[in-house]
Amino acid sequence: MGRITFTIRKDGSVDIDVACVQGASCEQITRAFEDALGGEEVEKELRPEYYSEIELAEQHVSEEETE
């Protein structure tokens, strides 16, 4: 199960941290919160879990090529 942590800074900016979510679904999770908060996205830092879905897909393709 995923975990979402919000950090509200003194200047009013908000950090949204999503943990334990595989692949790009973390962006779907945060999109609703980003829209509700408004403003602009200043920085996006992706965790290693984001890339795990891509790695699995690439591994599957390379296995098919060797068959």
C-alpha cells in the first residue's frame, strides 16, 4: 500500500511525497492534489519505484527477443 506525505512550508509551498507506489501511477495519485492546490509545479523528483515498471517492461521485451 502506498503512502502520501504532505509538507507545507512557511512560504506556503507544498511538497507531496508518494512512497511505495510502482510506476507512473504515483503521478496519477498526485495530479488531483496538484490541481486542487493550484499554483505551478516547481520541481519533480521521481523515486526509484517510478522506474521499476519501465524496467520490467524492458526486461519482458528483451526476453521475447531471445526466444
